[in-house]
Amino acid sequence: MLNNKKFAAGLICVGIVAAIATITVSIFLGKDYRTDVPQELDEAVALSTFTRLGVSMSDITINGETRHYADVGENWPYNDETPYKTECLGEGHVILGYREKDSTVEVYAICEADEYCFQNGWLWEWSGYSCMPTLLIFDKDKDGSYLFKSAEEPSEDPLFGRPVSEFFPSDLVEIAVTASGDSEIGVSLSRQSLQYAEAYLVSIGRDGKLGVYCDEDQEITSLEGAGVAEKVAAALYDLHPEYGVYTGTIEKREGGKRYVYAVSWNGDLHGNGTVTYSKTEYDTQKVVEEYSYKVKADQYSLVKPKKKK
């Protein structure tokens, strides 16, 4: 799972945001790096995000336009860490400049990477990072193609890396550290990322809504938030960790099939009611398993075990 949203340092400088409205503004002229980014290099930067996460990029044609998406597949190793299963990735990047020396290319970019999963019928961005200053290293072949070699992200702890001031050109540092999610750069990164998610939805034949981190339209409530006592909510999670902690639904791909895991609370705000867990095949609506618990304050009991093959 990617580090959770959102990375940003410092405050937004309005003057700098205005200056980067086009990446080739005059502040870059006369510097020892270039801003005339070749299309092939731009595409290589996009692909490098997925390469680092062990995911391939695929193409699909939508309304005559070639679009990209990144399906993580059913067995993506990072999905072992959580009950919420990432289905696809999105990325965004703004290249501030690059240097070429012999066959080595250094790229100074602000990057975003997002994980999308299905929850309550939405494909929503549930984890990731944004506005990350990143140094990317490529080898340039004679045919003009770029081979990704390495990436470096900033760290203030010398045991784990270097601050951005040590690997970005000095006049790009302030732009890098002041970029934030609601800046012009941040908005561009998010927009790029969502395009991958949109293409993924089309690739699997879904018309579901797209949501972003902390989207006001995407209401997510935990059992405890719905009224279940903390002690009971924790105990039930221990019994059914694969369902997660929230009411509503999540989706997972298992053995070539898609399943919907649902958690519901039918009760009051004082912890009296019924909690139900159910697992259903998405395509057939066949119930695979179902458990219901009668809850009264801080006590609960199983009232409906049901398993089907």
C-alpha cells in the first residue's frame, strides 16, 4: 500500500504557482537543464511510476482516443496488507526540467501515484501520494527510447536519503517544496490520475462513479460511527477482518471471480441492533457466506451462520 495522502511541504506561493502555468516560462531560460520535454520522455516518466510498483500499463481506445490504464491484477503483493483491494493505479507528473549527459538523463519532476478500489459501488482513490519531488534517472538508447533506471524521493533523515535541495537544481527547489494538492500542479496531477481510473472502468465494462480521497459525496461510516460499541466493533473485526471496518460494500477479485463484501448495521445509535456480514458473487448475486450478530450495548451473539458452496 502506498503512503497515505497527501505529501506536501510548506505553504503555496501564489507567484510561483502563476509562474508554472506553463513549464517553459522565462525563469528556466539560460539554466543548465532543459524544459523542452520530448513526448517519449514524458511517456517514460509516466511508465516509470507503474514500473516501480510492479504493474504494467495497458491501452484502450475510447471515442477514437488511445487511453492508458494500469490494472494491478488479482495477486498484486501490496494487496496482502489490507482488506481493501486496489484494482488499478493512476499517476500524474509535471516535469520541471531535465539534463542529458552522454546516455544518462536526469528528470526533475513532481509526481503523484494513486490506488483505486471499489467501495460502495464507487471506484475511488483510497491511498497514494501527491506532489512528491522526484529525481528520475533514465538511460537513453540510440533509437531515442528511454530505459528507467532509478528514482529518488526526498528525505530529511540522512539515514534514508537526501533533502530535495541536494538533487534538484536550486531554482526548482522552492517550486518542488511548495507544491500542494490544491495548487495548480496538484490539481493537474489529480486530473491525470483520474484519467487512468476512468479508462480502467471502461476496460471492465463498468459505469461506476469515480471518487477521490475524502470526497464529500463518498460517505463512509465505521460500525462504531454507526452506533456499535467500540468493544463490539473491535471484536467483530477480529472475527471478520476481510470485511474491513466500514459499513457498506467493498469488492475483491478472487479465483477469477468478483465478490462483493458487505457490512450492514440495522440498529440505533446506542448499540442495539444487528450487524450482518455477507459475501456475494458480483455476476450471479449468489450469496457465498452470511453472518448476523445480535448486538445489545457491549454484548453480541451470532444468530445466523450461513455458508454455501
